[in-house]
Amino acid sequence: MKVFLSHSLPPYDSALPARLRAVALGYDVELLLPDVSERSFLAPNTRLKIAESQAVVAFAANYGTQLEAINLELQEAFRQGKPVIALVENYNLISNVPTNRVVVFDRLNPSYHEDKLFQVLNSTIAEQQGKKNLIAALAALGAVALGLYAFGELTKE
């Protein structure tokens, strides 16, 4: 299974996508990442990665450096009809994403997002009938991403 990870993180969290990619392989999920050198516009390579994926997970943190890029990538994902889950530290970081696809998280309170994550996953299940493997992968990916981010905050000097 392939999932595209659109992300906008502060510079000190720049290693998170690579760490998440390694963990995702343990769940049989190939995480496709945008080429950071191409994010000032929606590059053909990024469009292809979104098209190749079964779903898109967006991860946007306060002080992220690629907010414009994440919004372009999400627009493309919706245009292509991909299931999208957006994990955001602040709802204002993204645009044009239905609220039933957004999970707001608090990096200092790892359980804050749990109810909303389950609501978003249940909504996705209703739309993606019969794709339980996809939902399980998205749930695992979302939980791991938020866990890694919270862990990074706790261990930051």
C-alpha cells in the first residue's frame, strides 16, 4: 500500500518524515514523500506520487516552512479523489479541507487528538467501503506520526 505524506514542519522537526517512512514499512505501507526542492509549485513528480498513492496524509505543524506546498498537494489529492486525513496543530494552517478530514493535535498532550482521529477514520471508513486495509494503515500512520512528533517535543533540548 502507498500513502503520500504531505508535510509542513518547522526546521527542527525536518527528520520526522524520514523516521515515519521507516516505521511505516513495518506496517507494509510505502510512504511517498514530496521532493523538497520542488515544493514552490506542484511539480509533475509530486502529482505522480499523489496519483500512485491509495491515500494522502497531511501533517502540518505550527511554524512549518511549507504551508503553501501542503495546500497545493491537498488540493491535488482532492482533485484526484484520494482519501485525505489532515493532522494539524492548528486548523488555520490548511485551507479547503472538510472538517471531517481534519484532526487537530496538541504535541504536549498526546491523548488530546484520539477521539477526533477515530471520528475521522470512521468517516473515511464510511466513504471507502471495503477498504479496511487502507483504514488500518492510515490509523497506524496517524498514531505513529503524532507519537513521534510528541516524543520529539519531549526530548528536545
